[in-house]
Amino acid sequence: MKNIIVITLLLSVGIIAQTKKLSLEESIKIGMQNSKDLKIAKSKLISASAEVTAATSQLLPQIGLTASYMRLSNIPPFDISLPFLPSPIQISPVILNNYNIKLSVQQPLFTGFRLWSLKNVAESNNNAEIFEYQKDLNETAFIIQNAFWNFYKAQQYDNVLEENLNQMKQHLDDTRNFMENNLATKNDLLKLEVQYSSINLQKIEADNQLDIARMVFNQTINLPLDQLTEIEVPDLTANKLDYKSNDLINEARINRNELKSMKQRIDASISGIRAAQSAWLPSVYLIGDYYDNRPNQRIQPAVDAFKETWDVGVTLSWSVWNWGYTSSQTTIAEQNKMQAETSLSQLNDAVELEVNRNLITLQRAYDKVNVARLTVEQAQENYRITQEKYNTQVASSTDLIDAESSLLQAKTNFNNTMVDYEIAKIQLDKSIGKKIY
């Protein structure tokens, strides 16, 4: 018995947890924490940072250590025989076991500015990835909010139909009472029953759309598709916003992370040109080696013991002729710069169009809200009057059905326009580079 009680309590807790209502802020937080796209973007950012470290490391001394052991075949020692000596003189003994340890240091002194240019390329690309990541954060937040509001829209439509069905049930009960008192006809009842069935069909379709909207929302925030997610939204209001197109466009050109990223790509392409041109100049390196070998070949005669030696020097290398390879690489780098600059220009044009389009959409959305609100007020008053007339049998069932349908449509339109207004605000904020999460 105790086990049954415990299981029941656990199931109850699980159901409560599954049906927890999420606010918009909570949805964004969960969605961004679980976003696979952001994980990929974060990985790209980490890779870009590692590229900077890799490029910087090439400017610093490169230290290498090698060690080896070699067993030689047995050969006679190198001896010299002289006539006046009773026995030959051994010049070099045979040492069969050879041990070699070498520590090398190489420091670039001048590489035609290639290493510094590659470091600048990596830094610019890393900065570009930082701005790309910020853009992805905003894009992900917008996708979540769009799914949230579409879920809310489907939920509101379902609620309106549920309310309408309840009203129709009441009308049917009233009409049956009227029929018993000979105040309504069978035809009046049939009309209402047909309307009730029609709305019921709409409700079934609305339930289906609500389930789909919930699944899309769950997928967006990376929750199980079948989880019974619910959302909560405070009362929505629509305020007229006085924006000037030029001010918004200027703000977008300053704040948009895509533009910042593209500017960094252009900087990277400029450094890429310098890196390509570096092959026309010589490269100079400071090198040094430390040896601890047994035997050490630099010491004669050879001794079967570890002996230390070293060397320090400067090397210069210069590619005198490479059949146009450097020229081709430079041309490629210059064209990359031209493409990046053209892309920036295109992006500026696209941003200007996007801001203007979203501004107009927001203004029209506000106008639609006001018209839809007035329509609801008129439809509610018309329904109230028609219902009173129907209750006194002054109006027909057809009049009541028309009033009911008009009110249903008006409420649906109002809810949709309010959601469209919220989405339009978010779109405009995103298009001018505001942080929407």
C-alpha cells in the first residue's frame, strides 16, 4: 500500500513538472541553453581562438628535442702501422653503441612580415567569429520567440473556439426550452446544431494545430516533442512607437553583428594580401643546436663517453623564382578582399531594406490592432443585442449564428493582430542590432 502511495505521488510530481507553464524569458533561457546551433557556433568560436594561439606560436622560438640510439656492426678499428714501431697505432676505436641527444632552437628574425600577417588574419577571423556568435545568439532567441508566439496564437484560437462551443451549448439548451413552450421551431434548433457541429469541426482542427505548434515550440527549445508544455503570457498591449527610418538604419549599421563580422573579414583579407606578398622577400632565422652524444663525432679521437658541443648561426632563404606562384597567391588574396568588400556593401543594402520593411510592418501591425480591437467591441455589442433579442424571440436563430460567427472571427483576428504586433516589434529590434534575449 505504501509503495502504491509513493508511486502515485511520484507520478503526480512528474505530471506537474511536465505541465509547468513557461514564460517567454524562461523559454528563451531553456532554448538557448539547449540549442544545438549555438553549440556549433561556440565550437567555431573556440576553433577561431585556437587559430590565434597557433599563429602567435610561430613568432616565438621553436624548440625541438631528438634522441636516438644506434648499434653498429662489428668492424676492425682504424689502425696505422709504421715500420719503426713494433705494433700498429690505433687512430679511432670501434664504438658499437652510439647515443645521440640534440636540442634545437629556431627563432624567426624576419619572414617578410608573413608570420605577423598570418597572426593578424587569425585575430581578425576570431573577432569575426565573436560577432557571428553574437548574431547566432540573437537569431536563436528570435526563432524561440517566434515559436513561442505562434504557440500562443494557436492556444488563443483554441480557447476562443472552446468559449464559442460553450456558448452554443447554452443556446441549444435555451432553444430546446423555447421549443417546449412553442417559442422556437425545429428549424431554429437544427440551424444551431449545424452551427455547433461546424464549430466543433473547427475546434478539432484547432486542437490539431495547437498540438503541432506545441511540438514545434518543444523542438525549438529542445524538449521532448510529446511533452505537454504550457506557456503563460501577461496581458498584451500595443503602443504606438515613434521611430524614424534614418535613425534606425544608422543604429543598425553601428550595432548589427553581421556588419561588424564582415568588416573583420575585410581586415583579415588585407592581412592575407600581406602574407601572400611576403614570399617576395627573404626569410631570416636565428638557429642554435646543443649536442650531447656518445661518442661525439666532433671530438677526435672518438671517446666512448657523452661529450657536449653546440653551434649557433643565422640562415637566410629566398625563393628567387617560383613560376608565378607568389603572384597567383597575391591575386587570390586581393580578390578575396574585393569579394568581402562587395559583400559588405550588399549587406548594408540588405540591412537598410530589412529595417524599412520591419518598420512598415510594425506600423501596419499597430494599425491592425486598433481596427481589430474596435471590431471586437462592435461584435460584442452586436452579439449582446442579438442574444437579448433571440431570448425574447425578436431575432431569429440565423441572426444569432451570424452574430456569434462575427464575434468569433473578431476575437480571432484581434488575438492574431496582437501576436503579429509582438513579433513585428521583435523583428524590428533584431534588424537594428538590439539584443533580444
